Amino acid sequence: MNTLATRIAITAVVIFHIILACFYSLNQNLNVNSEGYFMLSEGVYNHYSKQTLDLTADSLKTVLVSSPMNLWENTIAPVILLVILRLLAFFIIFKELAKLFSPSTMIWFSVLFLLSPWLMYSTALGADAYIQLGVAGYLVSVLKLTRSNQPRSSTFLWTVLLAFSILWCLALSPAWGVLLITTVILWIKKTIHPNVSGLITSLAVIAVIMIPYVHQLEINEDSEIYVNHSYNYWGFGTVYVYPLFKGLIYWIRYGSAMFQSEIVYKTGFSWLSDSETVQSYCSYAWRSILIIAGLLSVIISLMANCLMIKEIKPLFFRNFSEDRQLSYLKIICTVMLASIVLFIAVSPYTLYSNTLSLCYVFALIPLLNLIEKFNSFDFRKHVPYIAILAVFFIIVNGLALMESKDYSNENNYMDRSNDIVSESFN
């Protein structure tokens, strides 16, 4: 495939991602980031507080919103940083996966990552919007550590990156334990070879970073890291079982068009007509399209996962050549799927699709593996299907950002955020 054509296609996808991300950000419900502006105006970063909304679960999210405004005193600054971090994560992941998949498959990945409503819907200034940067660091480091013949200096750096990638996810999502369990299983299985010195160094630094949280717990026992997630009791998933099935279903759905319920059932059409009858018909029609497309794509995603597990099964408990990085990646995905079940079984938190979005990239690997089987086809045969998928994603995103549970075209981010900043400073 022509390199120029690949770059043009990916550039086009990136441009559409930026446009959609800007509209999502401008149409967001602003109550998720007002606390970040308050932190800025007071000059204080609140570490762990239970009395506020999404952004104040810990200091990282408030810093991600407030710090850009220290550089440029404009409420659009956090939005710019959000888009930059999302694109940075994409390019890091893209560079690593491009070593394993063909150019045509990577264009599919670009659309599935940058335009999929699974990620685009989480573009508001909340924790889920920033999680992919930690995932990118984790993916790169864990693949690098599958090679046992590297210099110690290299494994040291990759181990440190692995630890801090998990720490990044810990600060943003209760599902960080999935990455931790995956890492432990891979280490026990000797699929990865972390540097012990790098691990000790990382844990020492992380312990220092966590001092403010521990201190806050000593002061206020009601403090929590994840204030917006339902807390039950340890082993809740094992007792009630259904959370385990939800986790497996989310993994399959991430590789499909069976999107979040907020998109399928909460997309409205009041902007289209004042007639409730018209709105109802449009809602039912659109919902039917999404459900049909979702069910068909779920079947494809399920087939892709079955194919990947079938391919990796003979190699799972064997040693094989270290240059077979794609096989290692398949093993990592299989282990992560098992880790999701283990984590949900013991976790006290109720996990949702946006919470488990840190597994999204890995859930796409079976689908990319299936697409790679058609790599022998001329790229021109891929183009119509990629274009249809991209247009479908853009339409779904366009309708979701116009009117849904968390977004509305009636919201004016710039005006409302500037009002909040003015009130805080005055």
C-alpha cells in the first residue's frame, strides 16, 4: 500500500477526531469541571475530597484542568490539553502496533480508536478522557518487556514506565487493578521480564506520591479516591455473578457498534423538530438502526475473539521465538480478559463501560487480528468499508453531541465556564 495514501487517510481521521472532540467539549455539561476552575482561582490543589464532583476524586484531574489555565488564562486551554493528550496516546499506540499490523489494518485501527463513540463520548473534562495516555505507556512497556535479551538499562526504563502507567490509571479509574493483575500474571508466566531495580525504584517514588492521600485518610476517614463509583464490598462480583458477565460483555462490545446506553437510548431529536411525534419516530428509528448494527457487529467481535483464543491456545503455555511480538500481544490480551474477570470478582466497585475503557485498545486487538487475515486483498477493497465505518461513527457522534445525557447543543461551554471563572476570581 502507498505510504502517502496511508498518511493522507490517517491525517483525515485525525482531523475529524479533532473536530468532533472540540464539539463534544463545547457541548458538555459543565458541572464536571467547575471544581477545577475553583482550584485555580484559589491557588490550591485539593488532593482527595468527597464533597465535589467528578474532577476532584484526586489531584491529578484537577491539575489536568487547572494547569493549562496557568499557562493560558482561557477556559479553552483544558480542552486543548485534552485533545493533545488523546492524540499523543494514539500516536504512541499507533507506532507500536504498526510494527505488528499492515498499513491497511492500521487505518482500520485509526478509525476504531479516534472516531469510535466508545471513546469520543468520554471527551468531557473528566477522568475517562485522559485514561488512554496511561494505557499507551502500558502497552508500549509491556511489549518491550517481553524481550528478555535487552540491556538492563533498557528494562529498567521500561519497568519504570510500566509502573507509572499503572499509577496514571490508578489516579483516574478504579479499573487500574486490571492492569496490575495482568502484569502479575504475565510476570509469573515469564511472558514479561521486568527489571527488579526499576520496580523497587518505581514503588519507592509511588509511595512518596501517595503520601498526601494517606494523610488525607488519616484526617478524614470518609475520603475516597473514586467518589463517583458505586462502592459495595470486597467480593461483590463473585457473590452476584452478573458483574462478571458484564465485564466480559463489555470486552466484546468494545469491538462492536453496540455502544453505551447513553448513546443508544438517550440520544434526542428535539433540535430537529418541536413535534413530539416526530421526535419519537426519529428516536425509535435511530435506536433500531443502532441495535441492528450493534448486534451484527457483536457477532463479528465474538468471532474475532474466538479466533484469537484458538490461535494462541497452542502457544499459551510454550516458549516461542521472541520476534513473534503479535503472538505475545495476543497472549497479553487473553490474560487481560481473564484479569477483568478476576478483578471484578474481588473488586468492591461497580464497573461500567467508561470505567473499563482502559481495556479498550486491547479489546480491539482480536478485531485487528481478524482484519489482518484479509491483508492479501487489494487496499482498494478495504476503502469502501473503512469509509462506511468512519461515516457511521461520525453520524453517531454527531447526534450524541447534539442531544444526549451528557451533551447538548444548547450548552455553551465558553460562556458558562467563563462565568464560573469570573465568579471564582471575584
